[in-house]
Amino acid sequence: MSNPIHTIDAVNSGFSRKDKIFMGLGASVANAAGAGAGASVSTNVSGLSGLPSSYAVVVNPGQDATWYITNKTSTGFTVVLTPRLAATTLAAGAFDYVVAA
């Protein structure tokens, strides 16, 4: 059973809204294998609803890879995974993400 949260302290960081928090979790999103050593893999995350105009995404790639986000919209974004070592090929697998705003 979860415990409700009643108080959230927002630091003075310039956010325009301090009365709401938006959080979402995506678990086990499938990604394709890389085409070869050092090749990046892009995976579209779509079909989301209610994303605010400005949000952050954090990814757990599930393998030895770096990541970044492109094409952020109100309904999704693209996760780009790149092997951390140029000699490594990304495996087909899955990643998790958290969206926060």
C-alpha cells in the first residue's frame, strides 16, 4: 500500500508552476539492436497524453550505453541509445524512462 504525499517543497529554480508535479514511468520499452559496432539506435516513444510543454526525461538504458532525448512533443519523444564504447554493438533489449515536469 502506498502512502499519500501531502507536501512538496519546490526550490527557487525559476519554474513557473509550483502547485503541481507531473511524473510518469515507462517500463520495458523495446529497442532494436544496433547495426554494428558504435551504431546508435533510435526508439520513438509515442501515444502519451497530457505531457506539459516543458518536461525532462531520464532513461535507464538497461545496457552499457549513453542516451539522449530528441523530438519532444506533447505526445512523446525519441530516445537515442549509443554504445558507451565504440567497439560495442547495442543489443536488442528494453529501457525504462521517467518523465518529470
